[in-house]
Amino acid sequence: MTKWEYLTAPVLVHATKQILDNFGQDGWELVQIVPGMNPENLVAYFKRPVG
């Protein structure tokens, strides 16, 4: 059975691709992205296998 770890991170709208690429290089898979507290921020939820 795969075990997962999770991460929640703020994402700036004007740098979305760069930020998501950086997390992807560290093995994080984007699960969901939702609006943040203001229009310039998003909140991203990531997961990656543990181990």
C-alpha cells in the first residue's frame, strides 16, 4: 500500500508555472488549487509517496 505525505502551499498568480514546476521537481504532485485570501494568491495542495 502506498503511503503519502501532503503539503499545502501559497502560490502567487503571476508566478504559477515556475512555482508548480519547482514543487514538481521535488516530487510533489498537484492535487488541487483553490483561491486564496486575496485575488493574487492561490492555495495549492500537493502529495507525494513517502519513502
